[in-house]
Amino acid sequence: MMNSTAAPDSIDLLGLDGPGLDLLLAEWGEKPFRGRQLRQWLHQRRVYDFEQMTDLAKSLRARILEHANVRLPEAIFDRESADGTRKWLLTSGGGNAVETVYIPERDRGTLCVSSQVGCALDCKFCSTGKQGFNRNLSAGEIIGQLHYATQALEQEGRGRRVTNVVMMGMGEPLANFRNVVAATNLMVDPFAWGLSRRRVTLSTVGLVPALYRLAEQSNISLAVSLHAPNDALRDEIVPINQKYPLAELIPACKHYCDRTPHRCIYWEYVMLDGVNDHREHADQLIELLRDVPSKINLIPFNPFPGSDYRCSPRDRIMRFADRLQRAGFITTIRRTRGQDIDGACGQLVGQVINLRNRGRGGATASRS
């Protein structure tokens, strides 16, 4: 939904967190409590028609109507897996689209949110990285995914809801620092979405300077896409390691632990057959993380067209996990979800690009 009377370059209110909204309203001569009221209307009640915000003065509503709007995404595709996972391909303007995935579990519902259109980091096992990078999402486009998913789930009438949000969709969140921080601020804001900081997780491959900045500005949960226990291997499959090697990444993660109440890093480790899944890799991982409060999540690789990798055999994943557990690490093996709806991040976008290309006789589609 969009306020159609506002100018195209008007302010998107959806992406303004508390400080941003307070600054705007101060410029308009309004009191700070108006910001709290607006956030409650937009994010708690999900009312996007300014005329219905009846506890705001008519003069303020008129000013908002003139200078601001609310933009929500629309779905291009909407698919549900046999296991209940639901995946949307949402518009992001300029012919681009991003993926948002809802993963239902017994005691929670997790929404996986994108932060960029594509990704520039080119991790070798990632479908999104193969599609290149287009642009950062605005804070409104990021939080808009939560709005869209919440409404869609309510319309189902099955009682499913979002209890956790993970910034693990398309893109590298810390490469879009300002907008991601604003969006996650709204997620934990008691006058907006009011989620626990433990239930909002940012996943990064390890942009070290941004990790230090994040420790100063936020204390949401942190997951790090590690995927290799040594620099030589990580240089190959996670190329940003060549710029920020493990000797810099690990201290930055320790620093984040020290500055946040969670005092734990969630490490993501995708299991690649014959690449990073041998006993010596487990031993190197144990040594690397020995002094870091850690929980390790082993992720069976989800193949995609054109990938050079295969998933490690199940018995090898189990042996790898057992070795980590025996060393004292809390270790989980992620359940594979949504494979029948192109569950790997970026796969659905890749399908749309291919369809567009065929429809244009092979013309180049927008990178997304």
C-alpha cells in the first residue's frame, strides 16, 4: 500500500526508526511523543492510512500526507513448501526483487529477511552471489518484508506468526549498515515490533570494521558465516577473508560478545562434500573457537544450478558434529527446509531471471 497523493520523492515513514522519526518531527515543530504514536500506528497496528491515525492532530496528518508516504512490497511469487516453509519473491522497485522466507517450527516462526538486491561478496557456494549486486535496500524495504509477511500469515487464518527475524536472506547486512541498523532498531523497539533482542539475528560473513561499529550501536544477536576453519580454505570459498582474515575476524567477534548481553556468537558452517568436512577441519575449528563463546550451526549444502559443490554425506556431518560436541561446543545440524520451493537463498530470483531472459529472447535481465 502506498500513499498515492505524496510526491514520488517524499519520505518513506516505514523505515524511520525512533531517532529518525524524532528528528523529522522536531524539524516540523512536533513533540517527541508523536514519534511513539506514529510508530505504534505503523508497526503495531499496521495502519497505513494517515487519516485513520485519530490521535494525531489534523495539522500533523495533513503535513504527513503532503510530505510522506508508506510503501509496502508486493509479491511476484508466493510458494509454500510441503514442510510449511513459505517463500515470497517481493518487488523492490526498478524491476528488481528480493526473497523473504517464513520457516515455521513447533515453538516459533522465523522470518528470513533480505538486506540487498543481490550480493557483491561472491561466496562460492551461494546462489545469490552468482547473480551479482544491484543495490542496497532502504530501511523501509527491509522492515516492509516483516510487514508483508505478517499480513500474509494473518490472512492464512492458521495462527502462524513471526516470533524471530534473521537477517540471513539476500545480501550482506553489514554492507548496508545504516539501513539495516534502522530496520533492526524498529524490530526491537517496544513502540514498534517489540521483539526481544535475542530473537533478532544479523548474519554476516565478517566485515570487521562494521562489526566494531555494530557493537557500539546495537546488541541484537550475531551469526557469522564462517564455513572454513583456516585462512587458506576460507580465502577460496569466502573471498572477503582475503581482506579480513580470521586473525582480525575472531577478535572482532569476541569484542561483540563482550559488549552485548548474549555473550555468544552463532557460527554458520555449510557442509561441503570433500571441501571442509573432514576430521582435521573439525579439529581446526575447535582450536579456532576455543576461547570464543560459541554455538555452531552445521548447514547441509543446498545445491543450485551451476554450483560446483555437493552436500556432505549425512554420516560425515554427524561425525563432524559429534567431534565438536565432544570438545564442548553446542552444535546443531540445521534441518533442510523448503527444498521443493527452491529453498536456497537466491534460487527463486534466479528462476525469475531465467524466465525473463527466455521471454525477451535472451535479453539481459535486471540483476537481482
